[in-house]
Amino acid sequence: MAASEDVIEPVTQSSAAQNLSRRRFSRDHRYISPDEVDGLMSSSDGRPFLVVHHLPEIKEEGIPYLIPGVPITCRVDNTEKYTTRSKVRVGTLYSVFLTHGQFHWTVKRKYKHFQELHRDLYKHRMMCHLLPLGRFAKDRQQMRAMSAEMPSLHGTERARRTSSKMKYLEEYLNGLLENAFCRNDHSMLEFLSVGALSFITDLGPKGLEGPIFKRSGGHRIQGLNCIGHHQFCFRWSRRWLVVKDSFMMYMSRDNGNINFVLLFDPEFKVKVGRAYTDTKYGVCIENFTRSLIIKCSSYRQAHWWSHEINRLADTSDYLKVQRFGGFAVPREDTLTKWYVNGSGYFADLADALEQAKEEIFITDWWLSPEVFLKRPATENYWRLDEILKRKAEQGVKVCVLLYKEVELALGINSEHSKRTLMNMHSNIKVMRHPDHVSSVVLLWAHHEKMVAIDQTVAFVGGIDLAFGRWDDSQYRLTDLGLTETANSETEEQPDRDTADNGELDGPKPSEPDKQTEQEPESLTGNTKLWLGKDYSNFIRKDWVQLDRPFEDNIDRTQVPRMPWRDLSAAIHGRAARDVARHFIQRWNFTKIFKNKYKDEFFPYLLPKSHCTADSFSFTVPGSKKAKVQVLRSADRWSTGTCESSILSAYIHTIENSEHYIYIENQFFISCADGKTVHNGIGDAIVNRILRAHREQKKYRVFVVVPLLPGFEGDISAGGGNAIQAILHFTYRTICRGEQSILSRLGELKDQWTEYITICGLRTHSQLSKSLVTELIYVHSKTLIADDRCYIIGSANINDRSMLGSRDSELAVFVEDEERVPSIMGGEEYQAGPLTLALRKECFSVVVGANSDPSISVDDPISDNFFFSVWNSAAELNTTIYDKVFKCHPCNSVHNMRELKEYSSMERLSDSDPEQAVEELKAIRGLLVHFPLKFLCEENLLPPLATKEGMAPVGLWT
């Protein structure tokens, strides 16, 4: 078989460096191109956001903080009286109102500050005259444009005669600001509270800035404050504090590096006084992750800082707990798009990545650098690692967060992914989390899947950028790379879905046809869709040797691949900023927590302001407007905060649904008992069905789950303990035990079938002249309700994903704001266009309506559709597959003995292939009933002597 595989498989190589044992790049290339310098100097509307990633270079290049060519004007007003320490002399505090282009801000200064500014400018001027040093050459050039004398601090004779002291201070300051030498002097910038981040348009208003002393410690993260030593062992450091509209940070004025970022959240508060800070003139600033103490120069400054920080923070949406207990506000008029299957998702994502100008954020449970985003791949141009490398070379900062797995339990090899990407370019930064021992997190994972581009467009859902995820609505079982001959007549049935959402015709005319340097000839003429490890059937054999990605994991001439069904979504604008903010929170949290990431190579990230969120450089084609709220499951170990808004949204949607819910999920473990299972999604389904029954109203629940859990093993041969464990809790949710859904619907008797249907998906094909079948692995995490709203994300229906204290997850709740005419229960109905299209897409493929125009999916709750289309197709397909393939799981097998006997029975597909083909022609779509009686006489919990049996129950729930 090896020889035949060598003929079929195109030769290709990983782009990873030969030696991945250590990082190729240990520091950034501190370089900013002349074109970038020109861009910074010529911009008049504010600095571009890329300044954030080049602060040290900007300082070295001497690029002025004030925007060249844009005047800065001041108005001195609003004097305040204050008592000095002597309690005899009364001083005056001046409010200086400043304008620089579109930016406006206020500073408060005493008269002595004007005197100090004048003295420092005079001193600097004298040094430039007297010391012929090269570093003063630029200053001397600016001084030539200055009059012989500096403006007088006491104002002109006319100003002294006709105006107050405020007027001639204003005249003095405006006079200085008209000269480049004075306005760019360090003393002047500090007087004006201007820094490198002051005029970056995407960071919003200028905000509050100034020099402070900050105290070390104060982190509220487990493990960072050992035995409270920070309360008595600390140091003070001089820093430049910056407060924006949704975060604050401090940085080193000397080298320009950002030292810490504190995001506003519901725990954010500002306290003043020794009682809270143990410091004279101290200010304590708290959020979920830190209690930061800064020291001001006076009592009035401490209160001024406190007032201004609160004023800026009050405009932030993130200070309040939002709907469902979430962190993000529902964003109206948000452009969004849904995806069923990975083909369209990967293609749109590839095009979006090509548009990146500033930042790319990626977080995945598993990431395969060598995965192709457009297929069939005839070159490496659309391979993920090549795309990221290309963007990194263009100056885009690529930040990747990966789940650091327990290597003995999982074989996803995140170390390979990290080294492969980081050895490509210094602009690609990859961090892994958690450290299982130091964080005391052994069972839980970072499970979210997200990509954010320039904090303007984001992709969220269930699809990792990994092997095995790309698929389309044909759900092929074979991929031999031979057009037409790979698919038998059984795959080309007129009643099968033959529509193709993928990129199967090669690159579009608009795509670059430039060949990459790495083995361009190796993929020329390739027609395969899944290369190497990408062709997978993980129940037959889990992935191994991922550092050899282009070697087949299974024999594709003998073993069918397992199709992958999944959903994702693209969002824009403010909702995309919410997704990016979540990533930034996790990234900065990981940087703080892990010592190896505390160096300057891994930067702190800053969230963009929402005031520029509606400016798009590009949009995902086909996006439409709806209300979108970003949801998540988060805990102190994973993100530094606590949230379970996904669970709340699921329960709320089920409870408030009027006509139907459609659930497509990788797991279905629910029905809380307060002991082993705690999420109440199953309970909400039971209560909603019982209410519909008592009110005698039509209500439908559609549930689609995998026929078997996605773990390697053959339960017919006595293996697959992990499969059995998940099956145990799935059946406990559906039909076994007093807590199960069907048990609690006992008052309905046999009428429960009028309300709920539970199905899986299966397909068939021909491989090497043999008929084969395989389940379609449902990896979706989706809830659709009433053709008006849907949830798409990474969260499974189980405690791991939903409780918040376990796995970290991300999802979007989309509500249609527009209405289109539709039908529901035989009556006219106003549906949401996005949700209606999504539901029809899901239903059409699984019931075979794509290939049979006589099948209507317009009315999801009518008796005709529910019984004669949906359940009828599932029943018919189940019967045919059992007859032809004797496949399991099935209802006729109740124990292990019967399973072994059933597995050894002769199959019609082997004994009479022609008759089997005739039988399979009657298959409609993909639906099969989930076998509720499979192994019903067995205890499916793993034996205690096995490693699965020794694992905590929470691992499976």
C-alpha cells in the first residue's frame, strides 16, 4: 500500500525550520522603513495604529509626538484657588484647554509649572548653542526658525495692560507652540501631557496622560503574589501613565516600551487616600486582575487623576455587566455572515487575511500551520503558514494563542505549531497556555476558535484552523486525487446534495498566480482536497507525527475519511472589536502569568476604540446587518475574569422560543442533577416542551449530534473507553435515568415524538470498488430558534464548555433586525432573513432537498415536514444503512455480546454489491435516527482499573 500511496500523494514539504528545538527569533527587528517614517510625518488626521508596535523605533528615530504641520493651540481659563502647605498663602491652579487637530484635552498647571517650563526651554536652548554635539543638530536647525528671543513669560506690554494673568500666560504658551523647537521639547511635551500614544486615531480621544510613580505587585492572579509578600516588599518606579476610553496603561518614558495594560471591566474602580494605598497622595486602580497603586505629587493631583480616570471610564460599555451576564453589549447594525462547513469559511478567511494591514489575532484549540485554506491546492500560496509569513514580512503583527495540551492525553502537538510559525518571521508571536502544573489546571482547555483582523473583522465559531476541518456539503468519503473515478455512482445519486461551496476550480482570476519558492512544482496539477494528515478518520486512528504533516495518517485507498460538519460566523465593526478585546485580555493575561513571555519580544496589546469601529477597509462578501452580541465562557485561570454568558443565552433562547429550536452540537450532555452535571440546557428543553403540551401548541425540538463521540477506538472489539464514557452521559441526558429528557417527559407518554427528534448524520460512497459508509462527524456548536435568532460558537452542550469555570469558549448571538415573509405552522410568519437562510441551508442538505425539488423546508414545524420529511427520511435512511452495512451504533444491539455478533454478520454490501447499490438509491439526504437503545443493557462508564475510569467525572461532562 505504501507504493500506491506514493503514486497518489503529491510530494510536498513542511516549511518549518529543520531545527525546531529553539526559537529562531529572540527579538524583534527594530526597524522602521523610510516610507513608514514619511507616512508618520505626513499624516494630518492622527497617527496610524501601527505606531503602537513601533514605539521604541519611533523614539530612536526622533519622530515628534505632535503631528507635523498641525497647529496646537491653547486657552488658559478656569482658575482654581488652593491652599499651600503653609495654610497661609493661597495659590492659583490654571486649566489649560488644548487643541491639536481633532484632539482636545485639558491639563491643570500652577504658575510654577510655567516657570519650570520656561527655565527648561531656556536651558535646552543654551546647551544647543554652547555644545556642538551631533545630537543637538536637529534642535539647532529648528532654532534657526525661532526669533532671537524666547517669548517672555510675563507677556507683552499690551497684554499686561489690558488682560489678566491668564491672558498673558495663554499668549506666552501659544507663542512657544508656534515654534518647532519649543513645541517638540521634552519639557514642553511633559507640560502638555503628550506622549507617543496621544494622537493615534484608532485609540480614540487623547485621554489622560502624565508621569507617575507606580508600586510593584498588586496582581490578583493566583500564583503571582506569593504569600502576600507584595504588601510589604515592593518598589516604586517612574512611569508614564496613559488613560484611554476603554483601558489604561503605563510605559517607560526612556525606551518607549509598554509595561502593563489594565482593561476596564465591571470590577474597575478608583480609590484615593492612604486608607486604600498605604501611601500619601496615593491612588488605587482596580480591575479583575490587578490592584494598581500609583503615587501623585500632591493631594489635588491625586483627586484630579481620580476624577479624570472615572470620567473617561464612565463612557466605556465594559464597566457594566451586560445581557446574559456578558462583557459585550449587543451591537446593532452589525455586518455578519454565517458559514456551514469549512470550505466557504476557509476561503473567506484566506481573503480576509490577505487584507490585513496592522494585526492578525488567532486563537485555536488546535492549529495546523500546513493547512490549506483554498482547495485543491496547486501551490503553497494559500497555505496558512505561508499567508501568515507573507503578512509578517509586510509588517503585520501576527499574534497566536494556542492551547497547551497535556501531551500524554492529547496528540495535537502545539509545540510543533508554535515553533513552525515562530521560526518564520519575528513578527509572528505564539504563546501557549496554560502551564498545567503552575496554574493547577490539568483538565480544562482553551477551546475557542477565533481570528481577528485589524480589530475590524473577526471570525468566530467551531472550526479550528487545523487538519480534517475543511469540508463542503458533499461530505466526500474518498479523496484519491483521480477526478470522477474516486466517486462512485452512489455519490452521484440524483437525490444527493451535489452543490459545492468550496474552491474546487482552482484559484479565482483575481487571485495571484505567483508561485511560492517552496516546491512549487510538487503540487502542480494536484486534484486532491485533503493532503497528508488532512485526510483523517480519527475514530479509526487519531493523529500522530504531526511534525510530518504531508505523510498520510491512514491508508486512503482502504479507509474512508470521516466528513466534518461545522459552523462559523464572520462579524465586523464594534462586535469585531469585542472579539479582539477578548483576545487582547487573554494575550496580556498570559504574558503576565508566564515568565517566559515577559520579555519585550511578546508585546502588550492595546484595544482599539469603538469610536472608529465603523470605518472598514474591507468587508466579507455576502455579509448582512443584524444585532450581534459576543458571548464567552471564561474563568480566572483562563482569562482573569469570570463569565458564563453562553449558557445564559442558550437557556434564555430556549425558554423564550415560540415555535422551534434547532440544535446541532458535538456533545449533548445536560440535565442538571447538582452532582455530576450542572448545566440546565436539557432542563430548559424539558420545561419548554411541557409548556407547549399543556398549552396544546405546536412546538418542535430538532437535535443533531454525532452518532459516536470523536475518540479513537473500536467499541465492538472491547476498546474505546472514552467513546463509551461520552455515550454514557449522552444517553443519561436523552433517555436513560430519571434525569433524562424523555424520562421527564413521561406525562406525554408516546406523544414525545411530536415534540422532539434526535438524529445523527451518515453518508456512503465507493472506495477501491467496495461500498463504504461513515458517520458525518457533527462538530457544530449551534442553536437556531424561530427563524429569528441563532448562536454560533465554540461551546459544546456540556459542563466543560458552558459553566465558565472549565474550558474557555467564545460565541456570537445573532438576532435579525429585519423581517421577510415566511411560513410557520401553516400560517404567514415574519422571519429574520439571516436566520431563515441559515436554517434552510442546514435543513436542505440533511433532508436531501438540495437534490429533490419536491422536498420543501419552508415550514419547519408543519406536520408534513416534521413527520413526512424529517423523521421519515431519518427512519428510511437508518433502515437502509442497517440492511446494507450492518453499521453501528444501532437500536438492535443492546449489549456487548450482541455487538460482537452483529459486527461479525455478513453485510449486503459485501455479499451482493449490486443489490446494495439498488438499496442505497433510496437514501434521502444524510439524516439517520440516533439509536436510543444502543447498548442499553450495558454500564458504559469506563472500568475503574482503566486510565479513563481513574479520571475525574468532570473530564467527560
